[in-house]
Amino acid sequence: MYLARVIGRVVTTQRYPGLDGVALQWVQPLDESGADMGDALVAAAVVSTGPGDLVHYVDGREGALACPETFVPVDAAIIGYVEEAVAFGRDLARPPEPKLERQRADGAERA
């Protein structure tokens, strides 16, 4: 099992038989400290998840076996929603806050 954050949804115009009703999510794998690790990938969501959610997923043959109909061409499947995970004092279940850049314009700081 691996940890990832859902970063988007994937919409398809055609589906393989057996994948009807299975949502496809764009996920970013995370390392043990919650930092991005490797390239993002598409995973079949066998549980209800959406952008910003922290999830755990399996890949390879286990990904296909996690789907409602087995032996479908799936390489990764989201199998659980992570409610709480703490690493190095930081709650990984909360999405990282965007960094605000401060600029000096006419002697004033803006956020």
C-alpha cells in the first residue's frame, strides 16, 4: 500500500467493459514525510474520494483485484481514505497551505 493525495479527476469518453461506474482519479504519490514522490498517476477509485483527499492505494495486480469486477486493465486502485496521518508533527491529511508571495510595491507589502 502507498500513500497519495488526489489532485484531480479523470474523465473518459470510452470505458473498458467492467469499469463502468468506477471513478478514475489523478493522484500524486507521497513519501513518508508527506512530500511529493515521483510522477502523478491515474488510479481507479473503488471508494468515494475527491481532489484534496489523502488516500492509500495499491498497484499492479492488486489494483485490478480491488475493482468490483476483477481482471480489468487497471494498474492502480484507491482502496481507502486516510482520515488522520501525522509525520514529523505535521498532519498529512490536511492539504498543504499555499505559500503566499509577498511583493514590495510602492513601499507597501502585499499578500
